Amino acid sequence: MRAKLAADRSLVVENGRIGLEYTIVRPEGLSNDPRKGKVAAGKVHLDAMISREDVAAIVVECLKKDGTKGLAINCVGGDTPIVDAVAEVANSKIDAFAGRY
């Protein structure tokens, strides 16, 4: 976990020099449960499990939304449909790392 956080931080801090287009998806504990299709995403507390299938669906939605570029997105199981959760993050530019780096 420390290595992932260090890599994420390095990407955010050094990207002015590197110039990559990125989206960082940060799930909490992963489960093998079936996809529920509903999550909490954005700047949310990492305090609930999320299925691997739901994380994959979030990644797919992020690829469809240019507004997620340059954002770090926390995600956990929740009550909002994935399409709506990612759209809200993209439209509102909700960055879980905002103010940290």
C-alpha cells in the first residue's frame, strides 16, 4: 500500500515535468462479490469494501469521461449508480488528492 501511495504521489507531484494524462482510481478493500453497480466515488472515506467488478466498471467509465483526467478518485461500495458517480466526479472535478500535494 505504501508503494502504491508513493507512486500515486510521485505521478501527481512530478506530472508537470512528465506530462501524462492519468486518472488514479483508489478502491478500498476489494471483494470477490458480484458487481452491484452502485458505489460512492470521489473524495469519500475509504471505509467500505468494493467488488473487483465494480472497480473495473469505474475504470471503464473513467475512460469514457475526459473530465476524470488528472484526478485521484476514491471508491467504495455505495448507493449511486456507477455511471452517475463517475459523471459527478468528472463534472465537479472532485479530486481525492486536492490540497494534499
